[in-house]
Amino acid sequence: MTYRATSGSTTLPHVRSCDDWPVADTALRPKSATCPGGDRRTREEVKAQQIYFTREMQNHHGGIVLVNGYLYGFHQSILTCLEFATGKMMWRDRSVGKGTVLYADNHLYLLSENNVVGLAEATPTAYKEKGRFRTVDQGFPSWAHPVVSGGRLYVRDQGTLWAYNIRAR
């Protein structure tokens, strides 16, 4: 769901701010989203106005990213690209399976709960995977979000942290 803020007060389970617009992306309670209210500096309250509703991005735990006007995230276990302004689905792909997504250096870094790490182009035209590999299975689903910092990709699973050099050669 995408909301425009005016005045009033409510709560929202999974909210991300995309270009100052709160976006709810929950698979747990897809009909329960509302906008958080209030500007603490002015004490002005905020009210939510629904701009559109879509069932095309029911995200469980993997997050969403906004890149050049397009949202990328997992709809259940399928990587999905939506046009942010309208909610129009641009593409879907099974990709690495249900997981988390991170954007860095013009790419989507993907980590499935089944220990598959993937790299794809961040483009609304189609899913374009550039590579993938497996990490060592730690015995439970991996729900941690990957991190890119200082030319390294950090992947954590349970008590293990891997660091991969991703600097251009």
C-alpha cells in the first residue's frame, strides 16, 4: 500500500519510507496497513490517505528497495519489481527463492532463506541475474539482511558471518 500523509494518527506494521512516502509491505496482515502519524517537531498530526492498494508485494521479512522509481522485493518467495507511482507489476522471477534484498552499486544483492546469494541488475525491464552461489547451511532459515560496505558483501547466517570482496578488478 502506498499512502499520502495529511493529518491524524494511526499505526503500521511494516513501513518503509520511499521518497518521503510511507509504504506498507506486509504478508502477515495485508489489509491492516495505516500510516504512522505525527511530526514531533511541530506536534502536527498526520492522517493517511490510501493512494493505491496492491496484493503484488506481500513481503514477509525480506524488505523492499526503491531504485529510480521502482520497488524491488519478494512477494512471498518471488522477486518482484513494481512501478512505485502506480503499483503496476513490471516483472516477477523465482530468483533465489524467498529472501532478502539490498541495493548497492546498481545491483540487487539477494539472499535466500535457503542460503543462496544472488546478484541481479536493478532494472524494471526484466530479471537479469549476473550470478549466484551457496553459503554453508547452518541448519535454520537465513533471514538476516546482507550488507555492502567498503567493497565487501557481508552475509550472516545464525552465528556465522562471511565477508566477500566485491570490488571491481
